[in-house]
Amino acid sequence: MLDYHGGMADLRNKTLRIIGQPEARFREDPVRMLRVVRFAAKLQFEIAPATREPIKVMAPLINNVPAARVFDEMLKLLTSGHALACLQQLRSEGLHHGLLPLLDVVLEQPLGVKFVTLALASTDERVQLGKPVSPGFLFAALLWHQVVEKWEAYRASNEPPIPALHLAADDVLESQTEKLALQRKIGSDMREIWAMQPRFERRTGKAPYKLLEHPRFRAGFDFLQLRAASGEIDAEIGEWWREFAEGDPNNRETLLSAKPKKEEAGAARKRPPRRSRGRGGRPQGGGDGAAKESS
């Protein structure tokens, strides 16, 4: 066997090296820079210095690649079973700016980094177990904190909560469609997952049953669990919905008739302190009684 490029030595040393002159190869097809990142993260190889050095300088060339090709490569990266490692590698090589704008900002926020980490770890686990992965769910998770930021801005300008969420979703999807050529079906799935989130806050009457019948309920529910696990919302909400989704009719009615723990805690804080009574039914403690006792 002839090894003209030292491939066997690179395999033994766990080194990833592009054949030929890196600058010329990346200029011929800038998508190769993304593939280098994917292979390095998936195989846990080091990128050879000569291959790595031109990437940060030539990263802007990816903006010249048709959006559909970039989307295909991003999907391969995210469904490789090593999505978290791939995104971390993208950041370290400076390749993420044109792909997922504001990813740096998201991953610098405590809630953002935990949420994205949990979402990608869950995706990696599903891929490694041979389970299907929804691109809509993946991109909904990656872009959620951009939606939240815009949602809060619209609400701050006195826009009602639900219309504000739809406006925020429109803004994010429009900006990302230009970058990643998100297919209409994927965009629709993302919008449905996001739109369901406020509906999980309604846990009375027939609303939970109606939401349970939603064709995308499972995706919305899994998304809610990520929000609860990351600390974005109260963990009690996620647990309530888990019990409701998995419960029988009697358990569901019990959950609906019981006040959520958060509401009970709020009511307890608002309730005035109970005053004990002494002999003759007169109140003790506080007011004039306390002043008389102290004198």
C-alpha cells in the first residue's frame, strides 16, 4: 500500500490535515472549512496547524456559498452525534459568525449556555441511540434565546404577550432564513414549538387537554422540559406537565383541581399573619396590646 500524503502517520497521531495547499483548497470550496470542523470534533482529532491557520482569515468566504449548501452542512454537523463539540469547535475557529449570529452572546449568558448545552447533549444522545432527530426542534432550541430577547423587547413596548411572541419569531426566522435557507417545513415546526410555550402556563379548565391534543405537543413538551432543566422557568411547571401528560384521567383531574405550588406560595405570602387570642378572645401581639405589655 502506498501512502503519498502521510495519512497513516496522521491517523496514529490523531491529526486532521487537508490534502494540498489549504488556502487554495478552502478558496475552491469554503464549505471544506466546515467539514474540517465536523470531522475534527466527531473524530476528536487535532487540526494540523497548517490547515487551521488560514481558517480564521478565510472564514468570510462562507458568505459567498449558497445558503442551501450551508444549511445542509450545518444539519450534518448538528446531527453528527457530536453537535456540542462541533459548535464549540466552530466558535474556536471563528466560523460561527455568519451561520448563527449572536451565538457568542447566547453562550455567554448563564441560562443560554445551559439551555443550548442540554439541547445539544440530548440530540447527541438520540443520534448515538439511533433515534430520529427533528431539525425543527434543533434550530428552535439554538435560536430560542434570540426569540426571547426580541419577545421581551416587544412586550416592553406594550405589545400583548402572544402577538409579541409571534412578532419576535417572525424577526428571528427572517434573519436566519437569509443565512441558512431554512426550509418552510422546518420554520413552521420551529414557530409551533415556540408558540406553544406560553400555553403551558395555562393549567386550568380545558386548556391543558386541548394542548395535549396538539399534533406537535411532544416537541413542545420536550422543549418545555429543557427550559425547566436550564432554570429558565420554574421546575414545578415542567414536573406538573410531565405528570399530566403521563397520568390517567383521574390523575389529570386531581392535578387540575389542585392549585399549582407556585400559586400556593404566592397566596401564603399575601395572607396576613394570624393573630393569637388570649383570655376573653382578645388579640395578643402587635398594636396597642404589645405596647401595654412592654410598659
